[in-house]
Amino acid sequence: MKPPEPYFYPKSHSETHNFHPSPFLFVTIVFLVQIPKAISSIAAQIPLEYIRHCNDVVPATTAEPSALPSRPAVSNNLGFKFGYYTGGDSIFSQSNPSTDVLRAATFHARFLQDYLDRNKTRIYKVNGKLVLQTPKSFVASSSRGGVLNPRRGLRRTFRIRGPKIPLVVDREMQRFSLGGFWSESTGRLCMIGSGMSNGNAGKVRTFNVVLKLTYSPSFNVSGSLISGVLQSLDSEHSLSYFEPVSVLGVRSSGNYEFSLVDNGKGSSCLTDGENLDVSKANGGLCSPLVHRRIRFGLDYAKDCDQVNCSSIIRDAKYVPSIMFFRQMKCVDQRKMLVLLDFRNSSSVSAFFPFDPNTTLIGEGAWDEKKNGVCGVACRVLNLKDSLNGATVGECSIKFSLRYPKVFSLRNRDSIVGKIWSDKSKDDPSYFDMIRLRSVWEVSPGLKNVPGFRYEYTEVDSARIIYLSKNLTEHKGKTYPNGDSIDMRFDMLLMDSKGEAAWGVANPLFVGDQPYKYQPYGLLPVSTESAVHLNNNDSRLLNISYEISYSYRSSDGRILDRGFVISAEGVYDRHSGVLCMVGCNQLHLSYENHSSIRNDSLDCDILVTVQFSPLNAAEKYRVKGTIKSTRIKSDPLYFGPISLSSKSFYNRQAKESIWRMDLEITMVLISNTLACLFVGLQLFHVKKHPEVLPCISVLMLIVLTLGHMIPLLLNFEALFVPNHNQQQNAFLRSGGWLEVNEIIVRAVTMVAFLLQFRLLQLTWSERQGDESRQGLWNAERNVLYISVPLYLTGGLIAWFAHLWKNSHQTLFLQPRQRRLPFENHFYRQASFWSDLKSYGGLVVDGFLLPQIMFNMFSKSNEKALAASFYIGTTLVRLLPHAYDLYRAHSFSGYLDLSYIYANHKMDLYSTAWDIIIPSGGLLFSIIISLQQRFGGQCLLPKRFRTDAVYEKVSVDNSVELQGESVQKNFYSL
């Protein structure tokens, strides 16, 4: 009986049955197969956490990407550079941060793809990174203060950097990598992601977070804020859990709509005096103020105590003394969006301190009639409960800025202005007019703006003081030109109480022209002006300076207030003498704040500086004093302050760079020759293997250690660049110097291996022959003499180190406070450094053990090839000859840049550079005589010992011949 045919097989009238699937069945199967793939794809693109926490904010979409033109600029519009946050203390390692700590938040977004939802509105897929920053420590207030001091570095490309503000505040950062969607219609962004932190317990923690931000549909002053919250997705009982963090940022990208100062409406301008027409600068108003933080001092009215001075910022515990100005956006070279942040002097930081409680958001525009910037600023309101409800309002604050045409001793502010309230005096938010003065800031971008000049008012007084010194011209000596870069210098100051400070002196004007090496690139001197200055036959040159210095606390922190002295006077280019009259800005203390007033200056200050000649190798480049001309009973009198500088002249720096390149080549040649001479010695012992036992093992150990110790001290340079070396920190080389160091050490490694091979061969030859016991006895005698000799030399080096450090300079006396930022020039030499130098001396005398070995062993074998001991001696002695040449051919010195004849690796001085080569050549001559006439040839005959021979059975003729040879040898 046949089984029934399957029902899905169609019947046919033919005997052969074929299966023909229908198209519908095929499509159904393909669809069913694709369902799991689609589900997995959706799950991979949209994490479950997003659907759970963000779907109600911005619904996730699985639609196809939009066919409309994409808008990658959206990612720039979503990010912000200046932000603030509250909460999240448990995220950082600092468990109890101060409430006064400046917090900062930044957000960077990257556009991925845009989609169209059901309502045909765009939804953008965005990846981003949120960074929260909090300082680990911050500057504390003190009675003695210091401005943030510039520091200047020297690059091998010889590009002088402008003053750089050291980072006093060490910021701790927490980064979160995020991904999500942004809706164009609602302006809401929701993202999920994670971040890692060490936390309070020092353990690595992972934070799973969700970020929700809200954007205003319009980008104007009212819609310039971005608010949101960062929430933890971890369990409340987890170590990674943290309370919600409120985030508030300021938009800076996009098409901003000016509403406060559009066409000059809604703003009034108060400007006076002669001002520069900044609109004629390259880039207009956007050039001098391009995205830079400008620091202003606040000058309150004298009756400020009778007015609510703190009304400029609400709910503040202090009256601000500093205003930070930051341009956010500049349009059409005449309008800009700005932030104005008000601080006291104890909260100065290196980054713009955006805090909605102390920051105003405003607009500014250029007034062509008054040559000034006129603007309106608004407060950030509704901050009590949460940052999410923050709004911009109360736009009743007006401000104006201008660029004075004329500089003088008493007016050194490149930007001045005013800020005032447009409210009535009865209003609680009213405050009286406050004057703004830029704090030793020189705005860049003021190029080709005519009319800028300097008026000398006290130069006649300085000239009289200079003439009273009766200085004579120093013939044969050349001093820096008044307009050269050598007139700028860093300096170390020491007051009459022994307190040390660090500062910088910057020329402002030389003659009638701005100093062309301004750190912020003020007005460049034209070629005609520079030629006029250089060809001016006048011995005395008018010059103006700005001298700033600051004190630091014992732990290295800069104190909150520093000293800025404006000075002008004359410079004698024939004697290198600078004589100036200075004015110090006085900080007036009121009941609850301090202020800097332009009419509060102490101008009874005399500054004298002596520059060293360009072609002289003197220890100090600059020496001088700052002293008060008042009587000692005057409250403003201060004791003399000595200043000095060891920074380099332009010419010396170029010489150092050229010399470094030369020394790198010399080191490579020297190490290559060392390899060659050791290789010739290996060839010599291979050709004459019988001489191997006659080589002193101690000598080979000394030479091997001489190659090995530098490799051990710099082993990391073979594989990892050492960015902490002082040399590389001072002389930035862009990596080329590091590459040369690696090559040098590679060649040194080859020399070490060859030297070690020679030591191994000698040791093996001695060990393999028991009849060489006499040679081991000789080696032992050499050891008995050499080790005490080397130890005695080490003790002498130690006593010399103690004696040298006991006669230290004035700046390092024990009674005085050591500089926490003390650099290489003022640092005591360590005993380890002196010990390395003594080790170089031992290697220089490497032939001494071989000489003693030849004497004890009475050897006349040619154990050392002449090419080896003469060549190695020359390799060790040539650095001393070069050091003599370097001392007399290069002006100044810079131990940090010494590569060949490094003072840290050997003893170098005029005396040592003569003694060591003489001793090395003497040792080579002695070795040559010993290998020719015997090891004891230089000893008196009564100290010579006869060789002991073992009697053997030989023919009479041979015995007589041997006696004859012995008599002839000892008759020499």
C-alpha cells in the first residue's frame, strides 16, 4: 500500500512530479528570516537604557536616514565651552570641596545622522562628551600678594614666547562619553553613556549616566542659556551612584540675533578722551578682542561705602575687585556677544570663570562716532532652586570700553571703560558707576592702527639721576640695543627682609615707537622706525618699562596680589645702564573691598639696572635695584629690592643652539671612535691571544663601567622619550634632540658590549690557565692599591661638595626662604652630581691600573694595542680641550645644554682641563715604555725585582744563550 502523497506537492498529469514554489511563499520566508536581524539591529542601535530613560524626552527612531541635505553644523550649535554645574561632589576624589571653588563644565557634540520622525520633523543622532572640572586646590588670600607672573622659554627654533600665566589651580576632570538624539522641534537632547573616576576611596569607579539638555528655539540673549541635568543610572546603594548634577552652559555657535544693541538702539555710550579707531584694525573689532579673556581692575567711587557696591552681583559674600571680559561671538566686525564675570582677587584662575551668580551676559557694538564699544548686559536669574529654571533678564546694566591713544607713566591701561546701572537710585539693584582698567593686559590685533603714542613725563628726572652717577663709556664692550629682544628679561628679586620673588621686566616703548617684541603683539615697529633707532647717534635713549613681580607661599602657590611698577627713563647703550623713575599702583582698602585708583600711585621709586656686555661670559646678565626715594618714616617707604637675571641674550641663545648641534656631532664621532678602538683591541688579542692574560681586569672593569653607567642613568631614553628632563623643558626641540640622544646612546651601547666582550675574553683566559697565579697575585696587589685610592678620592669629592655648598650665593643662604619655584640656575649641586663628575675622573685615568699591573707582573708583553690605549686616551681627553675652547669662544654658559664635555659627567674647569689631559698623555707614554722595556723599567734599579725562573733540563749551548739574553735585558 502506497503512502499518501504530501499535500503540498501539486498533482500533475505526468508521471514526474516537480516542486514550483509560489512567489508569495518565497517573500514570506525571506521576511521571516529578516525579522531577527532587524530586531537585533534595532537593539544594537538603540540601547535599552535609552528607551527606558530617554524615550519620553526624545523618542528613539528607527526610520531611514533623511534624504534631505544634512546639517553637520548642528553639532557645533549643541556644544558649549563655558558652563557651570552644581552637585556631583561624590564623583570627584575631593570629598569636601569648598563652596567657593570654581566649577566648570564643557560639552562637545558630534553629528552622526539625521532622521525624519512621523511628524516629518528632524531628529539628529549625536555623540558627545561632557567634561566636569573642579579645582583640587585654589589660591588663598594673603596680606602679601603676587600677580600671575609670566615665564618665558627658549625653543630651539628660537621663537620667544610671551608671558605665560602659571597654573596655580590644579583642576580635576571627569569625562563622560555619551550618545543619543536631539529633536529640532522641541530643542531637547537626551543621551546616555558612562565615565570613569578614581573616586574618594582611590578605587576605579564606572558611572552610568543619562544627560538631558534643553535648548531655546531662538538664539538671542534670552535664549543663550543651555540647561539640563546629569543623572546616575546606577543603583542608589552602589558606590558609583551620585545625586543629580545641574548643568548650565552658554551657547556660542549659531546665527545669533542681536536685540540689545542692534543698530545702536537700547544702549548709551559714555566715552571720553582720545581713542584709537579699532575699526581700522585688521578684522575690525573682532581682531583686538578675538576670543580672549581680558582682565579688568574695578575702580570704585570714593563714597562706595555709602552705596550698595555689591549690587553689581547678587548674593555675593564679597565686593568684586576684578572683572573678566570674554568675547563669545563677533559678527560683522562690529558687534559681539560677551560675558562679564566679577571676582575678588583671591579667586583668580587661568580659565574663564563662568558662574551664573557672578556673570553677566551682554551685547556690545562699535560706536564709530565715539570710537568705543558700547554695550548692554543682563543678569542670570532664577538660580535659587535649580539651574534648570535659569533665565536671562534685567538688562539694565550698561558698559563702555575704549582704547586710549596716549600712554604715559600714570596711564598704562590699553583698555579702559565704565559700567553702570540704568536703574534709579531707589532700586535695590542700582549701583554707582564703576571704572574699568585693564590689568597689565595688552590687546593683540591692534596692527596698523594709526595714532598710538607714548608721552614721557618723568624722563627728565631720570636723566638727572643718571648724569649724577658720572658713568664712563666702556670701550671694547658691546651692550644690547634699546629695541632688541635682549631688553626683556625674567628676574629674581630679593627684598630687605630676605623674601624672594619672581618677576619679569617688559619694555613698552623705545623712543617714540612701541617695543616690537611685545608679548601680546601690540603695534609692530616699522622698518623705517627700527632703522632710525639703530642709526640714532644719541647715547641716551628714552625707554618705558613695566615691571611685575610676585611672592609665593611656602608650598609654591602664587599669592592673590602682586606688584606692578610702571617705569620710564633713559638707557645708555654705551654702558648698559638703565635708569628709570617708577610708579607703583596702590591698592586702596575700604571697609569691605579693595580697589585700584589711577590717582593712587607711589611715584617716588628709582629703578637702576646694569646689563652685562654681549660678548662677556658673566654670571649675571642683569643686576639692579628697586628702591624708594621717600624717607624711612614715610608709610609708603620700602627697603631696597635687589634684582638679578641669568637669562640669555639673543646672541647667546643662537650660539647655544649652534653649539648643541656641533656637540651632538662630536658625541657621535667620539662614541664611534671608542667602538673602533675597542674593536682594534679585539682584533689585536685575536691575532696575539697570548697577551690576553697580561691585560688588567680592573682597567677593563673601569672602562666597562664608564660606558654602562651613562646607559643606566638614561636607559629610558632608548625607548621612551623623557619629557621631564630639564634640558628638554628649557630647550624645546620638537623631538630632534631626543632622536639624537637615542642615536648617541645606541652607539654607547655598542661600545659597552665590545668593552664587555674584551673583559669576558680576558677573564676567561685567566681562569682557564692555572699557571697564571702570578698574574692574579699582581691583579690583587693592583686592587689593594686602587680601591683605597678611589675611596680616598671619593671622600675628597664629598668634602669638596660640602665646602662648595657652604659657600653658597646670597640667594641661597639658610636664613632666607628658598624659592619653591627655584630653577636650575639657583639650585645647589647634589652630591650625586659631584660623584658622577668624580667617576668621570676615574675613567679618564683608566690606564693607571694597567701601569700598576705591569709593574707587579714585570710584564713586557704588548698587551694593549697602541691604537687602543692612545685612541681611547684621546677620546677621553678631547672633551677637556673642547671645554677650554668653549669657555673662551662662547659668551655665557648654559649647563643644561651641554651635551659634549658635560659638566655633570666629569670634572671640568681651567685647572682640570690642563691637569687631566697632561695626566692622560703621561699614562700613555708610561704604557708605551713598559710594553717596550718591561713593566718595571721606570723604577730605580734597587726597587726592581728579578724574575724567578724554573730550572729545566736543556742543552748547555741553549742555557748559555739564555743567560746571555738575561744579562743583556737587565743591563738596560
